[in-house]
Amino acid sequence: MASHEVLGGKVNVYKRGRSRFWQCSASIDGNQFRSSTKEESLALAKEFAEDWYLTLRGKSRAGVLETKRENSFADAAEQFMMEYSVITQGERSEKWVEGHAIRLRLHLVPFFGSLGLSKVTPGKVQEYRVHRHATSTTGKPPARSTLHDEIVTLRLVLKTAIRHGWLAHLPDLSPPYRTQGKVVHRPWFSPAEYKQLYQATREHAKEPQRENHRWSAEQLHDYVLFMANTGLRPDEANNLQHRDVEIEIDEATRDRILVIEVRGKRGVGYCKSMPSAVLPYERLRNRPKPTQSQTRRARRNRGEDLSQPPPTVEAELPGPKDFVFPGNHIKMFNGILERTGLKLDRDGNRRTAYSLRHTYICLRLMEGADIYQIAKNCRTSVEMIEKFYAAHIKNTLDASAINVRKPKPKHRPRPESPDDDQY
């Protein structure tokens, strides 16, 4: 390695084996400093090294020389991913953890990675928001929820740095210039639209487009009724097994209801259904499993001998460990929404299977159910229901409590003034 001394040996200028540029190093107050000169010429490198050394000496005398390297955002991001994937194992889904890694790799680390943690200021975070809007590859700015998720990941990384003593406090990450958000509602089916939907699924179950689609069409019809009368999330319904559902007589109303042991986003919880969910579930429980297709093509694909008659397959009912909804009917469900004109609500929001949960909550509010009991039954919070559901339900407004009028005082005749001669 070629090496040269500058300023009487106070600065060392050297070049590494494969590097094109000269490096320089010096020791000040017992601390070692290194830097690249970005110069290929030795003479220019020596001039850079002299200026660099004198600048360091000036900072040292002024007391502003940073003698300890500050941890960068990339260091904190690496530490966060190592801890988060281990500590939250079993509590967060793999996709959620992977989402943090993707946001860090694609957006946050390329922008903040080389910065020291103290340089991640509220102004720098605002620059990041502007940068994301300006560099969007789709031609339109990222969605509000997308940018919100990225800021959540950023906050978690900075909190990791605080726990390790790399950062003194958490900067303000709230978006500036933000006024109170608009009152929005999640896409749901109004009572008339919900009736139109289940009538369409019922007709489709009676007369499917293909005979081999009959089982799926019947399952979809019961799925719509079941979801709109239980308020389950789609992932909770997908995890539901027959042993998790019991038909009971409600002590207060004497109605038959379903008591469901729910496993999903919030862990294990319980749900009590509306009475209208019992009949669809009984049909699901008593519907035989779909049998294998006996067409020549299907038998050939299974490697069966086509010279022999197809074997007789006996119908088998679902068992306690079988899933209540073993099939995926998203394509059929979307097709019915498109044909009935229900795919988009009046605000242009796309309806999905999640809209059936929103429908359950809205219909319960319209019937005057207690919001706290709804939150417990749906395994969510009262705050979420008030924010996304109750704000646009007219039945939550009590006109008798709003239209209060102050009673007018009774009219009293004005007393006549006494005559002067009476005194």
C-alpha cells in the first residue's frame, strides 16, 4: 500500500490496493479520523489532506468536533428487523413482518439510511413525504394508507434506536398542515342493497351457470348470509371449523343463535350471531362435501383406467375438524357484484367480502344496539366503530335529545302604575 506523510507526519496519505482514490488519516486529541480525498492525483490529494486536517483542528479548538461515530438509520433498521421478527413471533403474521422489511428496503433505507439518527428530524420526514409523491413510478402519488404504513415502520425503527440509547427522543412524525379528516365510511350494503345481494346469490344457487358450480353457488349464498349475521372478518371465517360453532338458545331472547369461537387477527375470541345465521349454518353443516369429477378428462388426469366404469363415490358430510368454508368463492362473489351493479358504492369504493362485516355493524347500529356490545362481539374497539361506522348512521342521532326547546315563560299582564293622589 503506497503511503506518504503530509505536514511533518501529522497526516498520512495512502492508497488501498484496488482503489483509484487516495485516502487520508490523522489523529487529533487521541481520536483517529479517516476520509477519502476523491482525488486520483497525489499532488491534489496532498492539498485536500492539508485542508481536511486544518478543518478538523479548527473544529477541535472550537469544541464542535464529533469524536464518536453516530449510529445511522440503516443500523437502527437492521437492529429493528432482527428484534421484531423474533419478539413478535406468533403474534404478528409473516406478511405483516415482511411488509416492514419491504418498506425499509424499497423506500426508507434508500432515503434515510446514510443519515445519523439525530438527522431524522420532522423536516426531513416531511421531505420524505414530498420525495415519495415526486418519485412515484405509477404516475400518481402513493395512497394515504401506503404512506401511513411507511411512517409507522419509520416510527418503530426510531423507537428501537431510543431503547438502545442511540437517540434521545422521538421526533414529531405527524403530517403538517393537516386539518381534521373527512368523515368517511367503509363500503357496506344498505338494507335494500343487502336484500338485492342475497336474492341474487339465492337465484344463482338455484340456477348456476354450470351444474358443476352448484355446490360453490350454494356455499356462496350461505356465506353471504352467515357473514352478514355474524360480523366475522373474512380471515376469521376462513379459519372457522365446525367444532368452533355451537347452536344455543339465548337466555334473554329465547332465540336460537350461534356461539362461535373465533380465531383470527385478535387471537381467540367469541361471537354471538343473529338468529338469521342459524339456518345458513345448518345448511353448511348438512351439505355433503364436493365429490371428485367423473368426467373422462378428470379421470385421465388422475391416472384412472378409462376402460373401467368410474367408481361410486359416497357423499360424506363435514366433520368437526373440517372447515366451515373450505372453498374460495371470491371470483364468483365478484361476478355477482358486477352483474347486480353492487361492486362500487356511491363514493366509488370497491366492495369486498369485508363489506359484509361492515354491513353487520351498520345494521346493528341502525337497530339501536349498544355500541360497546357491538365492539365486544366484533372484537374491535368502540373508537373504531364511532370513527368508521357510527358517524354516518342517522339512527345514532337522537332527535328528542337534539330538538330541545327552552320553555317560554308564561305571559303576565304588566301592573298598572299607581296614581299620584294615592300617596
